[in-house]
Amino acid sequence: MPEAPRVAIVGAGFGGLWAARALAHTPVQVLLLDRNNYHTFLPLLYQVAAAELEPEAIAYPVRSILRRMPNVSFALAEVRQVDLNSRRLETSAGAISYDFLILAAGSAPHFFGTPGAETHALPLKSMADAIAVRNRVLLNYEKASLEPNPERRRQTLTFVIVGGGPTGVEFAGALAELMKGPLRRDFPSLRSSPGRVVLVEAMDALLPGFPPRLQTYAAERLRRMGVEVLLRAPVTRVTENTVTLKDGTHIDAETVVWTAGVQGISPAAHWGLPTARSGRVAVLPTLQTPNHPEVYVIGDLAYVEQDGSPLPMVAPVAIQQGRFAAQNVLRQLWGQQPLPFRYRDQGAMVTIGRNAAVVQLRNLEFTGFPAWILWLSVHLFNLVGFRNRLLVMLNWAWDYFFFERTVRLILP
């Protein structure tokens, strides 16, 4: 019997994982590659950074997810080179040949060339990043508790978050609650030095792309929580102890968390793929690459315009593209033409601390407690694995009823 066509999927994020699921139990042999052996639920990554969830609560082993997919296998490997002409991947585990390739390798932090940002700012894009941010926050409190100089204490307990998108807004609210609740009780000697959370956004409103009413609600809610929200304030330089804004303002801070933007992974340009803005790969409407119809690019790595604007780099886009790329691969195998992708926007939601969120569902807008309940329900439902849902629900309940976070651990 002829060998089944080989489909290689690079990246076990939302796009890659949903593509593998869509190809399960079909007449192809799928190999899913990732440098980590787990899938990370990125929408809750900021809660790991804010000591609200354990890392393992939002990560799930890839092999466990694929267990009931007999034609899908996994390789723990990092792709180093893509040979498009020979249809071969050069990886840390050796060479891998393919008949079809789905690249879902994700994105990397984008520092926009800001001097000092890449060196001194902490990104929040991966599990390692989230643990590093959590460690920095907790270590700074330990350091401040031993610092006799009030000015140095204030600098140590000032946390600047650059970027007023969903991640920046959610992390600012979660960090403010952590500092005013558990950390205030843990460090009674610092009650006279409460610390600062400063959210810096270059645009004239938070949450770009959301309706103005929701943008205003988010800013006002954060300010009521004690977060200093600075709008129209581009960052021009980051040093070890200072953040400089375009108007010349200096913010003394030892910790800068960068959530201002993402870009396509840097190796993509060296793989012979056509790149567009932000290092993303320019693909055809069918999600195929020009001149290589057997190669699909999806998720954050793909640059696709719809109605004159590029699609956002968010999980729902990656999920829909993953499923769609898989269907187009099958259409090619059946001798049919691939179809153009069309994103169906189901809306967006952002939580802003306890009992508050903003939700946009097509033409409907919600704020406050109803939006927060909807946000909780959607995120719990979309988590991979019953155990993870249970862990997250228990952590949220403990935090909500007892105003306590038990994950305040400084770990390597």
C-alpha cells in the first residue's frame, strides 16, 4: 500500500494543536513538533506572572492531548532550518521530510527598536517569561523590606507595564490586587511604602480596537484600583533603573514588563519565506505561501489582511486558521482547490481585576460583573484538560473568597 502523505506541523500552540486535531483520523500521517512538551494556554499567562495560578495549571502535556489520535505523533524538537525546495526540516532531533508543512511557530516580543528595552525590560510571552516576572516582583519585595532608604524602596517597588493592550491591562489589574492584598499582609514593614503600578500606552486610549465606552471603562477601573494610567506616552528609552517617555518624563523603576507588541519569529526571514510587517510571513488568502502550495503559515506568524486590515495576533484567529489549513490540505489531497480563509470574529474580552471585565460580542457590549462572569466561563471552558480546569477554578475560588494567593513562590 502507498505510504500516507506526511504532514509536519511546527508549533503546539493554538494554531498547530487545532490543525493536528482537525487532521486526526484522516488518511495522512501527522508529526507535531515543538521545543516544549506542553501546550500553554496563553490568555492566562499573566496570572502566572501575578502569582495567581501555578504554571502547570495552564500547561498541558502535548502527548496526552494526542493520545487518542492514532495518526498524529509528537517530536520534542526545535526547527533550525526549513528547506522549501527539498521539503525537509532541519531540527535539533535531525532531518524530517514532509509532503505538507503547516508553520504555526508563533511570535516573539516586539520592542520597536526602543533603546535598552530588549536588555532591561521583561517580556511576557512564554511560561519562562511569566515565572521570571513573578520572581522579579517577589524578589523586589524581599529586597525592599531590607532597604533603609525610602527613595530606593520606592524605586524597587515601582513596576512599569509598557503596552495598554489586553495583556497589559489584565496584568496591571492583577498586579495591583496582588500588591494591595497578599503582599501588603506579607510585608507589614512596607505598608508605608505601598508601591506603584504604572501602565504606559503610546496611543490615546487603552485596548486599541475595542469600542470607546469599553476603553474608558477599563482606564477608569484601573485608576480606581490604584494603577497610574499614562496615555499618549511612548517609551523612548529603558535603562536598569529608569523608563524615559517621549515628553521627557523619567519614571524611576527597577522592573519594566513589556507587553507593547509582538512580531513573527526571527528565523522566518531566513527560511526563504516572504515577510511582511512585524516579521510575519505574507501568505495567500488560502494561507499558503507563494510558490510553495504545500506550505501553510497560520497564527501569529501569518500576515493576512481582511477587509483592508491585518488580522490580529490572537488565539481565536490561530484556532480558526489551524482548522482551515488542515481542511485545505485535505482538499489538495482530494484534488480540489484550496479555499480562501475568512475569519469569523466572535468578539473579545478582557478582565480588569475582581468583578470587572469588558466584553464585546459583535454589536453587544458588557462591562462589570456580568462581563467578568462571562470572561471566567469562556476561559474555563477553553482550557485544555479537566484537571487544568479544576486547578484554575479552585485557585480562582480561593483567591475570590479568601483574598489570598498561594503561589507566591520564588522558583528557578
